[in-house]
Amino acid sequence: MVLMVTILTCEWTHHLSYSPGLIAVSLGPTKPTVENIRMSKEFGINLCATDQTILASVAGGYSGRHFDKISALKELGFQFYQGDSIDVLMVKGASLSAECKLFKEVTFGDHVMLIGEVIDALHNHGKESLIYHNSKYWSLQSIVKPDQETRQSIKDILEKHRKNSQ
């Protein structure tokens, strides 16, 4: 089988461990990308930035079996670069790019979780990550923590409800 150069959007991406750095993606087992990862033992994870909604829509809305999504995205103005540590195209301008070697594969129900050990990573501090939820794109906004007085009040209430340790 020949590796297919493709891109897809993955809703279920999870950070699992700091040391070693592990990231997991959960995909339908019939996705062409699953077979590519099994054969190559490597994959890239790119968190789209908020200015990459078109890229996310193309990558997630069309099958690599039927469309050359990379060529279409290039024509739409998106750029890619060759990974430094793996033989995979990475998305230029993503908020985070992680180059991964396949660490483990586990099947859960109707999805396969591919766990990658992060070999190289690039965080683009100038880009905010795109969030997908409930069929819409969102951006992450910072929410202010409770002030010190409120946190002290919470702590005082919790102390009143401390369990006796035995």
C-alpha cells in the first residue's frame, strides 16, 4: 500500500502526559489516515488557529479518498512545510504543531486511539487556537479567577466542612 498525503480534522485530540510527551487522536478505523499512521509509524498534529476555519472545514468535510485536500488548500492560500523530525507535511501558521512517533494504538468501541510521542513541537504564540464544539467554531477567551477575598471565603467554608482523617 502507498501512503496517501492527506489532512483531516480530528475532534478528539487529547494531551495524555508531559513526560514523555504523549498526545492521542481518536479516529474512525476506516479513515485513510489510520492506515497511513499504522504504516509510517508517525503523524503530525496541528491545532488550527482562529484564522484557519476554511482549512478546518476542508480537512474535516471531505474525504482524502476522493479529494486531494492538500492541493485544494494550497490553492486556497494555505501553506505547508515538511516536518523537521518526521516525514509528514505540517500546517504553517497553526497555533501548535506537534510531530509525533506512534507510541501505542488502542481500540475503544467504534474508534481507534492512536497515541503519539511528541518528538518535536512548535507553539505559535501569536495565534489563538480554534475550538470546534456543537457544529460551530469558537475562540478561547480567558475567564478571570475569583479574587483573593473570594478564594479566602471559599477556603474558610471548606475548612468548616473538613472531614476527620482517620
